[in-house]
Amino acid sequence: MNRSLALLLGLAAIVVIAVLPVWIGPFYTRVAQLFFFSAALAIAWNILGGFSGYWSFGHTVFIGMGAFAAAHFVTQIGPIGSGPFSMVLPILFAGLLCGLFALVIAYPILRLRGIYFAIAMLGVGQVIGELVNNIRWFQGGVGVFLAAPAPGGMPPEDFFYYIFAALLVACLIISVVVRNSRFGYALLAVREDEDTAMMLGVATERYKILAFVLSATLVGILGAVYGYSVGYFTTYTVFRLDFSLNMIVFCLIGGIGTLFGPVIGTAVMLFLTQVLLSRFLDIHLLITGALVVAIILLVPGGILGALKQKFAGRAAVRKSVEA
Amino acid sequence: MNEIILSGRGVVKHFAGLTATDNVDFDIPAGSIYGLIGPNGAGKSTLFNLITGYYDLTGGEIRFKGTSLAGIPTYRRNQMGIARAFQISKPFPALTVRENIRVGAIFGRPEKVDHEKVVDEALAITGIADIADRTAEGLTVGTLRKLEIARAIATRPSLLLADEPCAGLNPTETQEMVNCLRNVRGKGITVWLVEHDMKAVTSICDRILVIDAGRKIAEGTPAEVVSNPNVITAYLGAPIEEPAA
């Protein structure tokens, strides 16, 4: 795809996203908002799990930390700025705190590989969730409020629809930049074979830590915005295991380690669960589970992986015919 | 005499009660192809792991271009100019051959170079330019061995540690690998070669170091080494004494 076509498509997408809430009504605006939020989370997870191969089963810890950090920033320091701009500093603080927390735990936890790292992160999520729930100062058990100051007259679902759309675009741009940089190559080398990567001059520890901190910061920011979007939340609203699992499943379905796989996987799964299966509430989880198993069995490389394989096969046939 | 690019003095490595490397000394002259041979379990790969920093020394010292390697992490040793081709090929299977080599070109010795030019040169030296755009998954053993060498030399090393590059190759592929290593030396890269194929070793090595049970038992030219009684004993065992009549 040439650059001008990509630019044109990008602009068209922005226009469509901008006018969509007018046509689709509040329910589908919320579904779209959930899509932007979930896709952005999956992209952020993919930077660590997809590019470097370090699958985290506990990324929800950064959603929870981000949400509670923003809430306590507001209650302790008070809102700085007015209207929607009062969200900026708490959200940045949440991202910073999650990044710092990731930096602190990175060195010991990233020495674990494969399933050990995944389980250790699951443990981190559980421990922090329990601490926030049981230490009174955090108010995780009773819940905290985070006011959503939408600009005058705008419905909250529309406001957060635009905020999450902007965050999705930002996460996508960051992911593209990372993937096509020296940093991205280092992460791919780590994913493929960490010992060999070291022998090729890749400072594996440094790049893994960077990926972990970046991924945690993005998820922390998304968690803070999520906190604003729900307005009131307890530990169990934000330290949710299904958030972590969704990030992984969406990436797997779309194509783990690819740039657009997380977005495609999120779109497919949310369309299935929120739109198609919303009429079968009593059996929708059963069907969703069966579909996930079927997709993973039939297209283990995800949707993008299968498409890539198909086009590569066609290109090879064309090449042999031309020869 | 050429300068010494890599030297070891009293190199020792213990794994709990096992002594894998026992007080080994070595001096590798720059620009040479040096052999390292010994029976299975002699400690050859352990010695390479000590040089590349995968293992820490229990005792002794290793110096590269006069600088002690103590405390220097593996990736920095590579950036200093030490590259390694592994005994068991470790390609990045999801990446193409070109991308595999590009990783070495990007992260190797830190200097301003055209990475694509480096990749093309490594492909040419190893003779795998025709499969540059294929993914590494599913390549034949012979091609994987060449990819190992190509990726290692793309880091622009002064010293290449080649760990059994001819293992599992047929005679034609072995000859191609020998030519490939000669090309590598032709680019000014010193090669230290671990190999069991004695025909290959004796045909390209200037000198050979022999270890057995972690100890250095011989060192010299290929002709000196193959006729050394200690080496023959290490490989074939001691002759059986005829009982006195």
C-alpha cells in the first residue's frame, strides 16, 4: 500500500469515527467505546506479549493501579484544571505510576521465562488486587468515585467514545513505531530465541524492561480513563482476570505479534459477543468458548496469520507460473 | 608472529563437583583458523560458553585483544567483536533468512554501517543469497549451518567461535562449509573451530588445541596433533598391554 493511499484511508477512518455516534445511538456507541478500549489494551499487551514473547497473565494489575491512582490523585491533590482537562494530570500520573511499578518489578520478574513469567504476573495481579481491597486507605472494598467531566452537553458515552478512539490510534501509532524500530527488532529476536539474541549483540534485559514498562504505562493510562468512564469502581471492577484474558484472546484470534492482529481479534470477538450473541444471553458464554477453541485450532496463527499464509501461497504459485 | 586476539590463563569451570574446564591456557593468533578438538564431553562447548559469557569462570582469566572479559555481559562481548555460531542451529524461525541476518547487522559491533550492505555481504560469503527471502523455518541442516555463520559474521566480529559447523552435513556440504570458513578468514576474521570431522579440521586449521576431561592435552599443527600419543589415547584409549608369558 503506498503512503498516500494509507493516508487517505486513515483520514476516511477518522471522519467515519467522528460522525458514527450520531447514527448508531447510545447502545452501539458503548459497544464501539468498549471496542476501542479493548483493542487499545490488546495492542499494549501485544508490545510485550506479542513482540517479545513474554505473555503476561496479570496485565489487569495495571488497569486497576491506573484507575485507583487517578482516583486517589484527585482525592488527595484535587482536580487541576477545569472540565475535561482536569483528567489530564491524574491520567498521566496513573501511567507514570504503572510504568514505575513495572520498572521496579521488571528485573526480578523478567528473569523468569515462558509460563513462569505468565504465572508470576498472574500472582502480581492477585497480590496487588488484594492489597488494594484490604488496605483501608485505598478504599478498594467500598469503592471510589472518579467524576467524568464531559464537555458541556455531550453525553458521557460519546465523550468516552472519542477519548478511547484517540487512545486506540495513539497505541496503534506507538506499536507501529516500536515494531519498525531497532527496539522492535530486539524484541522479535528475544521472542525467537533469547540466548541467540544475546550472542548477536542484543541487550535483551534492557529491551525486555523497556517493553514491559511501555506496555504497563499504556495499560495504566487506559485503566485511568476506564475509571473515569465508569465513574465509580471497586477492586473487583478493575482488577479483573477477564481483562487480562481478553487481551491475550483478542491477540491470539487476530494474530499475536502482528501490528493489526489485536485490533482485528478485538473486533471479531466483540462483534460475536456483544452483537451477534447478545440475543442468546443464557448460552452466549458457551458459544463464545467453543468459537475461541475452534478459531485457535483452525487458525493457530490468528486471522492475520492465516491471511498471510494464504497470500504467500498464492504469490508462490504466481511466481512459479511466471517462471 | 601475529598478535594474540584471545588468550586464556588457568581457565577453570566447576559445576558442583564436576570440573568441566581444568586450568586451560590458550593463545589464539589473529587471522588464524584455530581448531579445538576433543572427545565428547571434553569441555569444548563449555570453553566457548565461558568465552561468550554464558557461564562465569570459576577461576583464571580470559582476555580479548588484551582486555579482560570478566564481568562483561554476553551482548557486550559480541559488540566487542566475539561472535558465535551454535552447535545446534538456533535460527529465528518466524523471520526470513535476511531478517535473521539483519538482527546481527543491527545489534553487532556499534559502528555506522549500511545494514543492508552488511547483510548482502554475509549472504554472499556464505552462499545463501538465493534463499534470502525464505523464512528460516524448514531450512535444511546444511543451510541452517550457513545461516548461523552468516548471522554471526553480520555482527562484524574479529573472532568467530564456530561450534561444530559440519555436524550432520554430508561430504559435499562439509566441503562447502570448509570453503565458507576460508571465506570468513579471508575477510580478516579469526576463526576458532570446534569440530569432530578430522578431515575438515586438518584441512583448514593452522593449529589445533586438544582437550580431554577439561584438560589441555596437546597443541600444535594438525600433523603434530594427529600423531601425538596423548591425543590418540584420548580418542582410542590406551593400548592393551600383552600379559607377560
